[in-house]
Amino acid sequence: MSERLRIASFNLENLDDKPGQQPDLAARIAVLRPQLERLRADVLCLQEVNGQTTGGHAPRRLSALDSLLDGTPYQQFERVVSEGVHHGPMDVHNLVILSRFNVLETRQYRNDLVEAPRFRPITAKPPIADPQPVAWDRPILYARLDAGGGQALDLFNVHYRAPLAAFIPGQKSHPFAWKTVSGWAEGYYLAAMKRSGQALETRLAMEDCFARDGEALICVAGDFNAGLDEMPLRIVVGAEDDTGSGDLAGHSLVPLELSLSADRRYSVIHHGKRQMLDHVLASRSLAGYFRGFEAHNEALGDEMAGYTNVAHSPSSYHAPVVAEFALPD
């Protein structure tokens, strides 16, 4: 006998219940809840879950997520949520892990294993005298789960920075336009530093898991904002072609979407281009139990066309993805 394990990832794209928002939460739930139910996930990694205030100094709550999960099996799952500096959910872009399995340990990483590099923008106006720390935009959320049979699953939920130029003081004429090419170029460089730094911290956290157990069952899932040939994925995957050492193959990860045919392998459509930006990566030991991968992209819209041509779309422009395993009892 074997234990079914379905690990899914879904970027909900700013799930919120702010008064007056369009579309409202009810409209979003009508679209998103069936997608969650179709996943039949045992472990679900969510990105872009916004937090709601409760008044006073109380921590934010995830009331929009509570409403979305109401009446679904996920309502009863154990929950792990990323935290801000005030030890509660942040206002936007929280990471959430929902698990049918018992949670044994949790942690988040945000410049804990990789010190924030110090950087002084060259093109800033007015000039900045001293280097400033470059912190990651979002943490990496970790949970160690009891997978049964004396086995534990080391799970990482990630949402890496998009490859969009980061802010440089005095170099933007409005939110989407730059004053100089050099300012944009420096902002793009800064964004690359942030997203590759998130990937490096993920890799170092995984190495701690391998140090504890050389055959660790490790899964990294989420919105990487990158394809397999881009720097963040190459850092996390650690393929033999990059390390040049077969002795390190046991520490590389397997991109499970490669089991799909090329025409089905996408989670985002951007200006007509199909891209796989949401991934489920497995250690070699976990990949041994892999049975199948799904990308629920049948109704996926083009994010650029949608933002300009569709008023108040309730959809996410990311497709949910799910990998299925059969773990031994």
C-alpha cells in the first residue's frame, strides 16, 4: 500500500476583501474555489494572500482566505503563514502552506542565511552617500511535515521577485516609466540581485536539510517568476550540468513539469508567449515516488491582454500546478 501525496501551488494574485474592491471577493471565490477543489491537494502552497486589519494593534487576519476555503477540505488543514516584522501576516503578498499532514516544524528565511548585500545606487537623484542593505522583497516559507511511515517532508513555498527593474530614487517619471536608460539598467541589476539572493537562500536552507538527512524528501514549490533556464531556477535546481560534478547529483532537484508535453507546459501567458513560471521541484529521493504532474491552464488568460481589455477580472493569471506522489506506508 502507498500514501497518496498531492503537492500543489497557486498564486491567487492579491486575494483580498477590501471594501469597494473590483472585482469583489464573492466574484473571485466563484472562480478560484473550483480551481482549488480540482487540485485535490494534500499540501497546498499559496502566494499573494493579503492580510486584513482587525482594528487596534491586533495582528492582521487572513479573512479573505478563510472565506475562500469555507466549505472545502482545506478549511480543516493545518496552516503555516509568513510573517512581517510585527509577527503577524503582512498587508499584501503573504505565503501560506495548507497541509493535511501534521506540521512538525516551521521557519521563514529572509536574509537569515544570506546577509542583505549592501549597495549604493550610482544613478540615484539626489546621490546617496552610503551603501544601503538590499533585503529580499518576500521571505521563503518552510515547513517540515509528517508524511507518515516515519518519513518527513521538507517543504519550501517561494515567491521570487519578478524580473522588473527595482526602484532607484529619482529615476522614474511615473510608476511604469524611467527617466534614463542607465537608471532602468541599474534597477534591473538590483532586481536580479534580489531574486538571485532569494534563490541562494533557498538553496542554502535545502543544504541544511540534506545535512540532516542525505536522502531528505525535499519539495520546493511556488511562483519563481522564472523559467528553468533563468538564474533563480538554476541556483535552486543545482543541475549536474552547472556544478560539473556527478558526486553532487544527489543534491540537485528535479523539475517535475518536464513530465508534461511541451505544448502543455505553461502556467502564465504573457503577450501571447506561454511561460512556465510556477514550479514544483523535488529532491531525487522524493522524485522516486513521483507519479504525475498537472498544469490547470485550460482557461488561462493572457495577463497583458487581460489587464488592458478585461474589466475587473476575478481570475488569477497564474495556472495552479500540482504534482502527485505515492509514498510508501
